[in-house]
Amino acid sequence: MAETPRWAAEQFWKKVAIWVTAVSFLVLIVLTFDSLSKTSAGTSRVPSYSVINKHIGYTFDDRLNRYQPVIGQDEPLFNEVLSEAAAEHLVTLGKKTIQAKNCMNCHTLLGNGAYYAPDLTKAWLDPAWGDEKTREGLMLAFLQDPEANARTYGTGRKMPKLGITEAEARGIVAFLKWMSSIDTNGFPHNFKTAEEE
Ligand code: HEC
């Protein structure tokens, strides 16, 4: 009787399965740390939280052929310069409120979520908030009572009142400002700021 070739033996495929699983597991660990190092605040594409003390612009980069956030001169949010820790605290309050109120049920953030309402990644830079000086106030008012401050350009859709306190709204505005400073490779495509129109 001819001997079973090595590649046809059950033992061989068991070993292959163990090796493939082990190597994939290692690759997954490496990729996890690699992603964390690129998506944590304070890295090249994701600014640290104290960026909310600065002006955030959005200009078209001819070389990259896409819009890029540009961090400019001092422009503290709510006229108060925050330390890195205080800024992180405020942005975290915003993030937790956004999670607690499930904004992703209607909106997308960095592309994740639902498609009923606009993506919020660059909402801070939305020209509809008008003048940069009025923006903070309009956002605070809108978040606390969207019905009374409805914007609904063209869509006819309205955001419901979600019982957000002023402190929580300030956190959300800080979160939105910080998120707008993230270099998202031009996402969302076709988003334009007032300066660009
Ligand atoms: C039931 C759906 C719904 C939920 C939940 C919801 N929104 Fe909205 N939101 C909308 C709609 C619809 C609009 C657009 C209408 C408008 O602007 O008046 C909007 C508009 C906005 C805008 C203006 C967007 C821009 O481009 O400038 C912001 C900011 C915003 N929502 C933030 C939030 C936050 C933060 C939460 C969670 C606390 C939230 N929304 C939860 C439906 C929702």
C-alpha cells in the first residue's frame, strides 16, 4: 500500500490550522496597537484635547487634493483657556453625553452611525452657524432646544429636544470642535466651510 502523502495527512492540516490561527492572532495584536497609536489624542492626525483653545480652519490642499483642518491662532472655546486636563474633562463630558443620548441613532460621527441626520465630524465648521463669534452660542442654544432653534435646511427633518443641560451642551460643543480638528483624509467628502463658498 502506498504511503499517504504528507499534505494529505490529517495531522498536517491540524498543524496548519494551529499556525494560521496563531499568526493571525499576533497580526491582530500588532494592528490593534498600531491603530491605537494613530487614533489616540495627541498624535499626528488626532490633536490633543487642548486644541479647543485654538482656531480651527479648513482649507483645500492642492497637493493632497482634499480639505485639511488647519490649527490656527488662539481662539479659546467660551473665552476660557483650558489646561490639557481640563480640556480632556470637557471633551469627555461631551463624548459621554453623546453616548448617553444615543446621537448615533440619527447622526454619524466619523462615518459611524445612522443616516437620518448630517454627519457630525465637521459640524463645528458648518457655515450655517454663521459668524465664528456667534457659533458657540448658537450651538449651545440649538443643542438644548433644537425645536426652538431649528435649522432644517431643505430636508424638513427636525432634531428632537433631548433634555441636554447647559453643562452637557458645552461638553458636546467642545467634543465637536475637537473632532473637527481631526485629519480624516478629507472625510466627509464635499464638506465646505463658509470661507470656501
Ligand atoms: C431623532 C434624530 C436625532 C437625534 C437622536 C439627534 N439628532 Fe442632531 N439632528 C437631527 C436632525 C434631523 C438634524 C438636522 C435638522 C436641523 O439642523 O435642524 C440635526 C442636526 C444636528 C446638528 C447640526 C448639524 C450641522 O451640520 O451643523 C448638530 C450639531 C446635532 N444635530 C447634534 C446632535 C447631538 C450632539 C445629538 C445627541 C445629543 C443629536 N444631534 C441627536 C436629528 C437628530
